[in-house]
Amino acid sequence: MNKISILIADDHKIVRMGLKSLFAAEKDLAVVGEADDGGLTVSQALKLKPDVIIMDLMMPKKDGIAATAEICAKLPGTRIVVLTSYSTSDNIAAALSAGATGAVMKSADDSILLTAVRTVAAGKKFISPEVKGLLAFDPPAPTLSPRQQEVLFSLVKGFNNTEIADQLGISRTVVKEHVETLLVKLGAANRTEAVGIALRKNLVKV
């Protein structure tokens, strides 16, 4: 039986040790390498060509999202499972967009991670229930046009529609339309909630 080869990428040694121990107990899995930063992950992946990479998102030199994008472009046959402790959805969504086919929270049961590895190795996607819940509860940040970003910045600054119109040189009607669009895109019930979401997701620099 051909074993599923695995590369572990995490900058915490204790995490890598725990994962190696977990996979070593499974007859169909084999750890072929490990890396403690994003750059090394890419070079190890190109050298070892593993079936699956367990990818942490927060690593030095090159983060897991950038490493995922590079590996997926160069090794389309290698599957990537994001294993993260992020409490917001944006980075997970970015990694999935970059080509990862699996996502599991570090707080998940071992059985969920094992299922994820086997599922993606079989060419399917696996998003753990916890990640699905996170993506539903806290949707990734939407793409905003330059004008929408300007209006959102003004909202964060506490300006009303008249002040925003004067500042941007547009009519109050156009400002009102932009604000309404922003509320829909952000999933916000009102301006205050929109500002809170914008700050939490770093959509504006203040």
C-alpha cells in the first residue's frame, strides 16, 4: 500500500512533534519532511513533492498564504491543508483562494485532521465544521472599489453624509448609495456596525 506522504509546515517545534506523532500511528500516512518557515516550506515541497502539506498560516519569512500560492502554482498535484488558530476568516479564505483544498482549526480533534488529510489526498475538498461555522459567522472581507474605500474611511472618521459629499466632491445621493452598498457588502445593520467590521478586518488605515 502506497502511503500518503506528508510535509509539516509550522514554526512551532512542539506542534510539528505532535503532528509527527499523530501521523506515525497511522499505517497509511508517512511524514517525509518538515519546515519552520514559509520559504523553507516551498523549497522542501519542490524537493520532496509530498502528497499533502499541513500548512500553518503564520510563519516567518513567508506566510502560509504566499507559500500556498507558490506551491499550488508549481506543484498542482500536491494538496494543502491549512491548520490554523486564526479566529477570523479572512486569512483562511485567502489560503483557500490561493489553492488550499483543506482547512482545519488547531483546536479540532485529531480525527478531523486525519480525515482532512485522507480526503484531500483523494482529490476532494475538506473544510472542517468549525471552519465552516467561522466562515458563515464571520464572512471574509469583501472587495471594495476605491470610492467605496474612501466612503468607508470617512464613516470610520465619523463624518455624516453631507460632510462626506463635500469632502469627496460628490452628491449626498451618491454618498447615500455608497453607504447602502457598503452595509450590504459588509453584512452590517447600520453605520456603527459597518465601522466596527471595517476596523476588525483592517479594511481602512486610521
